[in-house]
Amino acid sequence: MNIDAAKAALAHLDIDDNPPSVKAKSRDFFWYSPVLKDRLDGVCADFVVMPRSQDEVIEVLRICHAHDVPVTVRGAGTGNYGQAMPLKGGCILHMQNMNKIHEIAPGRIVVEPGLVIRDLDRQTRAHSGQELRMTPSTAATATIGGFICGGSGGVGSVRWGVLRDYGNIIRIRVVTAEAEPRVLDFTGEDLARVSHAYGTNGIVTEIELPLAPAYDWVHVFVTHPDFAKASRLAHQISLQDGIAMKLDTVCEAPIAARYFQRFKDHVSETDSVIALMIAPQSMDGFLTFLGHDPEAKLIYRSDANDWPRDPGPAYEYGWNHTTLRALKVEPEITYLQVRYAGEGFLDKIDAIRAHFGDELIQHIEFLKENGVMTAAGLTLVRFTTEERLNEIVQIHEDMGCMIFNPHRYTLEEGGRQIVDDRQLNFKREADPKGILNPGKMIAWEDPNWDFKTMYAYPGLRRA
Amino acid sequence: MNIDAAKAALAHLDIDDNPPSVKAKSRDFFWYSPVLKDRLDGVCADFVVMPRSQDEVIEVLRICHAHDVPVTVRGAGTGNYGQAMPLKGGCILHMQNMNKIHEIAPGRIVVEPGLVIRDLDRQTRAHSGQELRMTPSTAATATIGGFICGGSGGVGSVRWGVLRDYGNIIRIRVVTAEAEPRVLDFTGEDLARVSHAYGTNGIVTEIELPLAPAYDWVHVFVTHPDFAKASRLAHQISLQDGIAMKLDTVCEAPIAARYFQRFKDHVSETDSVIALMIAPQSMDGFLTFLGHDPEAKLIYRSDANDWPRDPGPAYEYGWNHTTLRALKVEPEITYLQVRYAGEGFLDKIDAIRAHFGDELIQHIEFLKENGVMTAAGLTLVRFTTEERLNEIVQIHEDMGCMIFNPHRYTLEEGGRQIVDDRQLNFKREADPKGILNPGKMIAWEDPNWDFKTMYAYPGLRRA
């Protein structure tokens, strides 16, 4: 690793080597996890480079390859799995300057990875009343490239499923980290080689995505005195195909009363809250359906309400924003990501609640999986020890609820704990020296790892 | 019934009493059914009036109420259940002159009932790239009012469900048939009182409907040598939420080879055919998924093909257009409408096929029902006798497959064979003399009817 030689060769680019700023750009939202905080705090790159074009990306990769310098790509750093953290130091490839839209067409956009998602949606809305099918709850700051490389689904998944589903990504262009970098386009089955790969096997420089109509979504909050009933009501609402919606979230009491500052005068400690985004033309149908449950009470709709302080968009109370709001109030709170699917999946949540009592607070998101409505749990956990956290994970799995563990920093452990040979094989080809985001793909580092314990990257460098 | 007095009082309106033309306007596509052909051939109104405005509708209803003249409303007459046939004679209220669009907004249209659906979609597409969520396969000639009052779902139902689902109709305005007709707006749960009521309890003068994005749909035909596998493949395709689609039809062999004229050089007698409409931005995802089945062969895509004679839109090979094409070639063919739902619904179709052999040819359409993908069968039947047809219906029901019987002309028998009290109660209020489309609502005519045999309206008048 010859940092100085690489920096010198890249001096004509937009480089940042001011230590506080490099440190800040070496971090993401890994600190949601006390386990990752313990492991990754202090991880820091040597310098940051902010390419303005694909040609500059190629130049960075050629130089870093020549000098054996690790390259960790990042967008806005809103990921929670340490996806964008440079475990071995080296170069941070910050994509903020690559933020141009190349084309907007009916149902389709071609864009550079560094564009902030909210800005993307603003431009497609102004152009032709369109927006992305799905976005993270952090759309206001996250980049589209970060979402494609480090995310999986989110706001919109209640209708469109997740990013890996057929049709939700059209094309990804990547640059390889070889002596002479190549530019390659991936479509069809090959998308799986480079999407959600944390930048471990190529640097994304262009993305083609489908668009959906951008309605003036009505943000809605509904209270319910009973979480089990609220989750069933929200499930039934999600099944109404005639109601155009983008979000269907259920937060168990007392999440809203304790952690949603602007809700204090509108909810009690025993109110669970359903947060939704409904298209204006579907509000009548939605309200009619909601009327079936006399215990459900609409407390807010963004198009007509008398709240003195507006709570902001519903999606900033869903997905991981719920966790963020909770841990701002109670710093010992962390979370899990759970998959509830199959026959009686809501009963599984009831069983989990009965088992854990107050140690967990339920937060679920409805989303489609192969045409079937399922739920993702972004369960709030009152953290005590790492051992207990691992135990909680194990109990979920024993009860038939798969965990995507957000207290792990590798691709495999944050996913289904299986090696993705498609990603591994492409890394062999595209990153022969293993300089891309080192430490994140266990299959590359230690092919025999058995996943029984947390992987600890031997090359980890902390300040 | 004083026809002459009513005609005289309405003489200043657009009236047609030329016998051949009145006869033509007294018919719909009831002749798809040999049973209805036998019962309804010769049914004829006394005159036709074509109102140009809601005020004229009110005038017609006031006069016909005063003179006890039956009023049967119709659009283009593309229904197959005799919905628009004036069983007792009297006045045909032909809505072709009420074809104005009152408003187009993002996701929403307000329109008069007489507008032809293709013209509606052309205007919304030109205005803002929008179109109706669902249309009948007869969109080129059918009116939107006829679809709302006499239809249930169709092209688009694979994504949006059916008309009666929450959110698929926003508002319906009707005029009552009282001494002094009233104008009433229906929304929410009340929509069920007047939608799909065949004009038996009010005349629709304005409809508010949701709109969806109008993509340049790619019309696709795929052959498969095995119907059972083709139906499962088409089902799996329908479950891909990331693939924007509007139609997913499977026609068993030899439908395409025998009945689809322009397919002759492209299919064999043993090819089943899947017909689809896929959004351009979803074609890559679709083709990738299709590639999983090596037996499936794409033979046509509307955006790139070398067929010397274009087959036209895929939707004109789906829903009841399939029946139409078949009976043009083999006049003894008729059809059934079957609901396949619940666990293993495709296995039920296999069982039906095994039971009936060549007497039936399967044609299924995938559609959503409360968030779950199901199938509608528009099964082709080689008709022999009415007795055998009834037997076939009974066997389907014994095998757990509900029939919406298209060989019946009443609301109840063409539906779930239950009295809809909401429609009946509103008829009591809105049509006290029972002049609206008499003979179509059994609950009004004979509240004790037991549905064991076909209802025969005692007031039926044939030429």
C-alpha cells in the first residue's frame, strides 16, 4: 500500500486529506449498532477522492490498483451496516460529484450514482410527474448509488417489492479495479453480480432504474389501542390493490408517545400508530376501508389537519427512521431486521411479543415478496449486552423468523449468511488484488468461515 | 305503459324509432350464449332516446315515470349477459351522446358514461400520459358507463384487482326514476348500491375514476408446449411485482392455431399461448424471468417482430375476445366464467381438464383478489345441449370452482347468486315503479326465487 504515491498521482483530482474531514467521510450510520460501534469506531481512510466523471473513476482505480491502495466507495453514508467504512484505510471514493441525470423517459431514468434521492425525485417530478418506485427513509440525504449498492428496499416496497426483484433495476454500469479498468454494463440475471455488493467488486458509475408516477402523496397517521389488531388492519389495507400506496408501517406503543416528538399531544402511551402514504385519488377508498375498524382513529393527514407543528413526511417515521428517533431519546436502544413471511406470519410476531415482553418494541413494515405480502420487522431492542443480543437473534431464528443482522459488517452476515458465488466470481475477475472495500466479503477473505461467530476482519485498521 | 304519450313528450330530444335501428340498439352480445340467444332473441324496445346532457336524462326519466314506460340504459352493447336488453320493451336510453370529459387530474378522471373507452384513454394519454387502470377487451367500442354498470374487471386486473375493490371507482352520480328525479352522488361503501347494477336502480350520468400511467405497452405472445406448465409460468410472471404489466392470459392449445387467424404460421396445434402486456421499462426483467423456462418461446413482441400481418393488441386475444374469435370459427362454441382461487388453484384447473377432456378448452386470466393472485377462467365450451351445459356448471361447482354464469340474464344469476340488499334497497327508493331495466333483478321481481333453476322473467316481450 503506497498511499503517498497514489495521492501524488491523483493530485489533480478533487482530493480531501484534511484529517477531521477524512474521518467524518470514513463513517456511516454504523453507530446504530453498539456491536459495530465497538468494532468500527476509529476506522479511518487515508484520503478521500471525489471523482467528477467516469473517466476520473477509471483514473482513481488504475492508480490505486498500481499502488495497492484499498478503495472504499461511498454515497452519503446513511447505511447502518458499516457498508461504506474503509476497514483497511486507504482511499474513500466519494461519489457526491457524480450526480448528473443522463436521461428521463416514461417509466425510466438513467442517472449517476452520487445524486441525492430527493433531488432525483424532484427532477423527475418536475420533468414528467415521475419518481423512483422505492427509496430509503433517508431519501433526503442518501444517494441513489448508495441505495443500489448498500440497500435492499424501503418506502414503496409495499407495492413494488425489493431492489433485487426482476424489473426493479434495469441496468448497472461498473468500472473494474484492474491494471487497466474496464467499463461493463450489467442487465438481467447479471445484475445480481454487482447490485447490493457494497462496492466490493466494481464501482458503479451509471444506473438505469424504472420510475413510477409521482402523486402528491397524502401522509397519514392512524392510532390503534391494540398492536395485534393494528398489524392485522395494516395488513388488510396493504392487500387492497385498488388503493395506491407507498408506505404501510406499524409502530407498537409506546413508540409514538415516547420517541415521536411532535406526536406528544396526539397519542397516548398505549397507542400503536400506523403510518401510511396514500395517493390522493385513493383517499376515499382508504378511508372507507379504515372505517371498518371502529378502534382505528385517523389523527393526521397531511392534506388537512390542525397540528400546530407539522410532523413531516410519514416515511421519516418508517423503516430505520423509527430506530433513529428512538435512539435519540433512549441511547441504549438498538434494533434488529426480521423477515416475517409464510402462513400466519402475523401470529409469529404475536409469539415474539409474548416471549420477549418489554425487551423488544415492535415496528413492522409491509412489503411484497414474489407477489405475496409479507412484513419486515425493524424491531427496537433495549440493548444490554452483546451476548444477550446474539441470544435474541437466535431465539428469533428458532421461532422461524429470519434475521438480517444489522450488527455485522460483512455482506454475508448482513444478508442470508450464504456466499453469493455470483458476486465472488465477479470479484475474482474485476478486483484481482482485492483492493475494493476490503473486509466486507467473507467469501473472499476466508472461504471456509462457518458463520457461527461474528467475522472479524484481520486487516482491520483503527486509529 | 303509454309509449305514444312518452314519445310525444320527448319528441324534442334525439329520438330513434326506425324499427331496424331500434332492433339493433336493443341487442348486446347476448348471442355468445346459446341459452340467452334462445331466450332473448327478438327482444325489442319501442323507441330509443339519446340524451345529450344530465338534464335530458332527468327529462326522459320524469316522462317515462309518468307514463309507466320501461327504461333500459345501454352503452355500446358489448356486454354478454343481456345486461342492456329491454326485456319488457319500452325505451332504450342510449348514452352515446353523453361522452364529455369533465376533468383530468393526476391519477383521476371525471367523465360522462357514454365515452368510448379507447377515446377516453387517448384523451388522458394526450393530456398527461395517463389511462384507465382496467378496461374490457372491447375497449375499442365499449363505453366507460357500460363497463362500470355491466362489467367487473379485465385488462389491468392482474395489477389492480376488479372494479368493486376499494379505490377502483371514486364516485358515481346517478339520476333516479321518481316522479321528480333526483341527482345523487355515491362514494365509499355506497358505491356498491349502484355500480354493476345494470341500470336497474338509477341512471349513471357522471363517473370519477382513478387513472394509472399510460406506458407504450409491449404486446407479447409466448408459446408453450404444455398448458399446465404454461399456466404455472404465467402465474409466476404475474407474481413479479417489479414487472409493470397489464395483461397475463393463457390460452390452451389449440386455441391459437385454430381461432387466431394471424397466428397460423407461428404456432402449432399443440402450442398453448401466453399473451401479455408489459411496460417497455420492464421488458428486460420480463425476458430475464421468461428465460428460466426453456420450453417457453417468445414468438411476438409488438416493438420488434417480423410478422407480415400484425396481430393487433394482446388484449384483443384475452378476456372475452378469445371467445369471440373461437365462435367466429366454430359457431357451436360458447363459454363459462370460472373463479379459481385458494390454495392450489392451478391444480383445480388440471383436475377440470382431466375430467372434461376435449369438451372444454381452457383460457385463463390472472387477476388480483384482496391482494392475492387468482385466475378467472373464460373456458371455451363445445355446446351440445342446455342440460349438458348446466351439468358442466354443476360439476365445476362440485369441484370447488365457482361459476359466474354467462347464460343467465339477471344480476343475481350472473353474479354470486345472492341478493344484494344494498342494490335492492336503493331500487325501492330510486325506482318505485320498477321501470328501470325490468326483469334483471330477481330480488325485485320474485324475492323468494331459490336459484335452483334459471329465472324466467314473466314480463318478457319478444317480437
